[in-house]
Amino acid sequence: MEYSLARYIWKNTWRQQVWILVIVFVSMIPYFLSFDLPKQIVNGPIQGNGFEQPGATRTFMKIAFDVPLFGHVKLFNGVQLDRTTMLFALSFVFLGLVVINGLFKFYINTYKGRLGERMLRRIRFELVDRVLRFPPGVFKRVKAAEVATMVKDEVEPLGGFIGDAFVQPALLGGQALTALVFIVLQNFWLGAIAVAIVAVQAVIIPRMRKRLIRLGRERQLTARELSGRVGEIVDGIGTIHIHDTSNYERADIAARLGRIFKIRYDLYQWKFLVKFLNNFLASVTPFLFYAIGGYQALKGNLDIGQLVAVIAAYKDLPGPLKDLIDWDQQRQDVQVKYQQVVEQFSVETIIDPRIQAVTPDRATAITEPLGAVNVSLVDDSGARILERVSLQIKPGETLAVVGTAASGAEAFAEGLARLAWPESGRFSINDHDILDIPESVTGRRISYSSSDVVLFQGTLGDNLFYGLKHAPFRTPEMEGTDATRRKWEMDEAQKAGNPVFDIMSDWIDYEAAGATGRHDLIEAIRPVLDATMLSHDIVDLALRSSVDPSRFEALVSRMVELRTALRHRLNEEGLSSLVVPFEPHSYNTEATIGENLRFGTATGPALSDKALASNPYVMSVLKAAGLDQTFYEMGLEIASNAVELFADLAPDNPLFQQLTFMAPEDIPAYQALLQRLQGKSYDAVSEEDRARIITLSFAYIEPRHRFGLLTPELMTKIVEARNTIYEGLPPELQGALERYDPTRFAAAASLMDNVLFGRIGHQHADGPERIRDIVRDLIDKLGLYDDVLGVGMDFNVGSGGRRLTVAQRQKIDVARALIKRADYEIFNRPMSVIDQRVQDQILRNILKLEEARPNGQRPAIIWVLSNPAMSQFFDRVVVFDRGMLAEDGTHEALATQNGIFKGLLA
């Protein structure tokens, strides 16, 4: 990267900089005229110079000038105006100059702002581009939070400066120089005073601000370190809680904040000292003008118009001068920031951009051996991980890699996947160094999976198909404003030096996954999902998710059929009591009181479970039905029973699993609330306390909690109140509820709720598991399995995939490696947290799946095994020990030898 910020800016924006400099130069003409015009107004029509005689006139707007070689040129003779008319004419000219100067400023500021934002976009892209081209070893030494802070925050000031880099000194310098020249032309001595004060400011202020720059650099470094430390705390929050080191972390953060505070306090003190001195010098000059200029006017050496013009001109001098000094400080500050960023993003070795060039064309299959040639690997500390390893893997071969602890087997797999760069030797394909082969080949024809899974924020499908997103294969057709907007975005991207890739294009390589398009993608990858035992996980996620009716029309249209099939299946198996369906005119005993009262799904927070008891409309209906006080008394009974039964239990007691209407930590709060409400009548209780108590009754389920609080009469009243709620629902709540309808799909409800259209009976201990098994079987028999998988693909996995279990994340990573059907598939202990029996089953499934790949395209599989016994299913076994290749052969041959492998099997 260019080390000098000025050269970087000029190199990328010199055409725009020249244009705006020309505009700035032209803008100086009306700017100068606006200084001279007040003098003409005061001396002319106001004081009467040139209008001494009654009815006298003067020429207005005469345009004439002398041109070398052409002589005197007259463009306009002007018009004759009397004193009053001249006053108004000059005043309107002054107003016109104000408008013109304002338009120049508007254009200049807008232009340089757009220029600065384009360059900021360019810098940020270049930094991220360099991150994408860093060698793998660099990421072991840098913190992700610090890199993100540099890209997001530390280059932010550069955007504001880049537009001002050449324009601002020209504009402000021109304005200040114009004002100074005008003052000197009016009176030499007043001009000399102004020049002297300006010289003092120009010399002293920048020198004092050097300390500000140093403090600013310290502030930036400490803030970056704080960002990285906070990122470590977030990533390691579990470790902190396990070891009770939260107070140590608080002490560390407090110390860092204290250091930042001291730096910032020193910076503020020095900053305002500089500001005080600058303002003082700026204020001294008007004092001298009034004193000396006034004295000159009294002596007759200076007319009043000149003095007024000088003071008016100087009024516009401190602003540009101060801004010019500020610009110089900003220049030094952003130069330091830029150099720091450049230093952080400069590494000795970086991947050539041609290696990562976009290639829409499908990569040809790798039909040559993949191997290591005399490879040695070292870690960051210099410890040797691999020692002169040479090994060749043929296409279609299955290779089991086993080893002792710290054997180097995992490092070998990382080297094959280009995740570790050798110190000597090379990993190669047909004698070509793998590091010199484009990623459009290795990234598509070699796949890799390990236990160190990285999932990105987004949907499960986004992560599962991430290995297919190589290039914008299909660009959607757009018309009208969408097409105009996309063209503008692409033009801006090109002007900012960004690639003109449309993120809204379809980036998925369907052919690589064996599909023809999005419509059959799920069907194509179904064998992979089954082999990795991921299908059930995705279906379970789908059942807990809501469904977009516009995307899954077939599933939505057959929902009633699915409900009916479930009822028939339950009746056939004698499990009709397993699910209690919702009936419009009946109370569902397996649902909460709140669910029965609402009889629908809340589409927003207005009528959610927690808000129901505080909703004025709902409470007015309950009051009219005489249920408000009933529910309040029921809530008191529930709270009293809960406190009595659970108050003395430890928070981790399994009995708390039966307590669904409050958490263990809520019990002390309700205990205090009951004491506060004791002896109070219903009307004397505040609305907030009423709502807290009534909310408990809304969570009550008689078959589960068994407090004997629900009677048939009360259930009938609840159903009647439910009908009243829907009959008089006010306009603001019309869309807040989606009522249950046995003949319709409820978009606001989860897929499982739509299928059940009821609640699972609590008398069946294994009810949820049995229902999930039955529902999975039904959707498969009805041909809806792929649709449900599609719903599961829309599940948001959260930051880093944290909404999924570790086992699910590892399964997704293995499936992601299999989906792109590579020629060489590398598995580096990919399922370390999964039960060993499940691991073995998935491994056998994958070997069987890849063995049956169509057209005889069996891939080579390199698998670093956690269980050496599973090597019996591979064509070949290699054994690593202390960084060296110790044994190489078939499972049968190595098992009979008295070597390391035999010891691992024991």
C-alpha cells in the first residue's frame, strides 16, 4: 500500500482534484467582489459620493476592461441610476453575490464530500481485500476485533479529509488571501497588522498542536487495544464464568479505561489551551482595527467606507484562517492514522490477486495426484510440526490419517487445504505448487472440514451453500427504477475502485451440487443431509420456525391435508389423546388460559403472553365478564402455592422444570409482592401489580400444574370472553392477532403449531418426541420433506452459529464440504464433539455415498481419524508420529506389524 496519504489521494483522484481546484479559483472572483461592494454602497448612495447635485445619476453595471494587444474593450455601457435606485440596485447585487457564493460553497462541499466518501469506500475495500489475501499464519497473531475497528472506525476520519486534501487549503487559503489583499489595498497599516497576526497564528498554533497529534495517536492505539480486549471477553465469556475471573476482567478493563481517560483529559486540556490562544489572537485584531483605524478615520487619513469594508473583510478572515489551521492539524492526524493502518495491513508475503480472480467458468476436475514433497511446517513459536514429509494421494483413493498426540496429522491436513504454508518443500498437484494454483480450482475441486467450524451470521442455507458461492453466475433482470438503481450502484462501485459484482445476483453454483437450479437444490443435496444425519436436525428447526406462505405455497396449501393425516395416524395407533385440538367453541385443557383467551397467534408485542394482562382492551372485556378479579385471585393462589412449594429449593432443583409461569430467580420478587398485597382489596392494587399477578394465571394449565383452579363454569366464561374479544377488537389491534382456523394456515404460528393445531397432552411423558417422529414420517410420505427442509434452511443460525449446538455446527461443516462434490475431500477430525458411535456411522455413510457418486467420479478422501479402528474402511492408512510420516500401508498390513499403528489400535 502507498505509505504517503497525499500521494495515495492524488494517485486515485487527481482528475477530480484538478476540476474542483478550477471551481475554487473561479469562486474567488465573486468572493472578492462581495468584499468591495459594501464600500461602494456606503461611500456611494449612503454618503452621497457622486450624488452631490439634486437629480444626479451614476453609471451602474458598466462592463469594460483593457486587453493587451486589443486595447480597451467595452461590453456594456451600463445604465444611469439616481441615488435611491442605485442603493437598491447595489443591494440586490450584493444579495446576488451572496447567493452565488453560497451556490459555489454548496457545489464544492457536495463534490468534495462525494469524493471523500468514494475514497473512504476504496480504502475500506482495499483493507478488506488485503485481509482476504493475508497468509493463514497472520490470523494467529491479530485480533479480529482490532482489524474490524481499523476498517470501520480508524479510517473513518480519512473520508472527511480526502475531499479536503487539496480543495480545502486552496479554498480557505484563497479566501484568507483575498481578504488580506483587500485589507492591504484599503489601508497598508491595517493590512500589515492583519498579516502580522495571521503570521503569529500560522507559526505558533501548528507547533502547539503537535502534542495534540501525539496524544491522539496514543488515544487511537489504546482504544484499538480496548476493542480487541472486549472482543476477547465476549469470545471467552464461558471461560471467564468457569474460572470466576470476571472481577479480574473488570480490573483490567478499568485500568485500560483509566489510561484512556488520562490521555483524553490531557488532550482536552491542551486542545482548549490552543483554542483559547487562537481565539485571543483573532479577537485582538478587531481591537487594533477599531483603535488604529478609528484614529486614522478621525485624522482624515481613512474614510468611513474603507474602515467598514476592512472590518467586514476581516470578519471573514478568522474563519478561513482557523479552518486552515484545523485542516493542517487534521492532515497530520489522518496521516498518522493512515500510516498506522498501512503498517498493520502490510505483511511480508501476501497472496497474489490473480490467485483469487473471479472465474464464472466451471473448474475442470483434478485428475492428477495431490501430495507433499519434502514438506516441513513450523508454528509461530518456531516449533517444528512436520519434518520433511513426502506423500502422494491418488485420485479416487481413500486415505486414513492417524497419529499420536501432537503427531502432525492435523497440520498435514491443513497444509493440503492451503491453511498452513510450509517452511520448506511444497504441497503440489501434478508437480505444481498448490499455493500457485488459483483458488477457483482448489476452492472448488478440494473441500475441507474440521472441528474448528466457522459459520457466518445468516440462515442455515446461507452457510450450508457457502461453498458454492464462487461467482455471480446469474444476474436477475430488473426494470424501471430497480434497473436505474443497480446501474447507479455499479457505476459508483467502479468509480470507487470496487469490483462491479452484484451481491443480489445468484452466486450459487447449482451444477457443482448436482442440481439444475434453486428449485431442485434441496432434492440434490438430500443424500448428503441424510448421510451426515443432518436432515432430522433441519426438520426439527423447521418445525419450530414460521413459514413464509409466498415462498412455500405447496406446503401451505397442503397444511389441512397434513393435519388430517396426523389425526388419522394418531387414531390408528391409539394415540388420539396425544394431541388435544383447538376447537372454536371449546376450551383446550392442554393450553394455557392465555392461549385459550387469545385463541390465536400474536403477530406483534401488543397481545403477546407478557402484554396480555396489561392490555387495556383485553382487561376491559375481562372486567365486563367479571373475570378480571377471578384471574387476580387465581394468580394470587398460584403465586402463594409456588412460593410455598419452591421457595426453599435450590435453583438447580429438577422440580423447577414443572414451574413454567415463573423462573427460580423470580420467586423472591413474588414473595415480596405477596407480602405487599396482603390485606389489600382488588381496587387498591396498582395496575402494574395486578398485571404481574394476572399474568401468572394466564400461564396456568390445569393438567400440568394441578392446583385445582379451573372449573367447567370458568372455562365456559373464558370461551365467551374470547368471542367478545374478537367481536369488538378495536382497529389498532385488528392485525395483532391471527385467529385459529382449522381450514387455514396460520402464518404467525410455527410450522409445528400449524401441523398440530392443538397442544400435546401432558399425561404423555414422551409426547413431544413421539409427535416429532410421527410428523417427520408423515411429511416424508406426503412428499413434503424437501419443502420442510427448505423452511429449515431459512433458520437464522445467529452470530457464529451460536443458535445451533456444536454438534449441529460440525455436521453442517461436513455437509458443506460434501455438497460441492470436490475431487479431493479432506476431513480433519471434523466431528470431535459428536458421540463416537454416531461419528463412525456418519463416516461409513459418507464413504458409501461417495463410492456411489454418479459417472464413476469417486473422489479421493483424506480423513484424519479420531478412532484408528475406522481405518479398516479405507484403501490406505498413513501414520504420523512426532511430525514425521512413520508408517504407510493398508490397514491389514499395518495391523500385523509391530509398529505404532498396532499400538494405536490396542
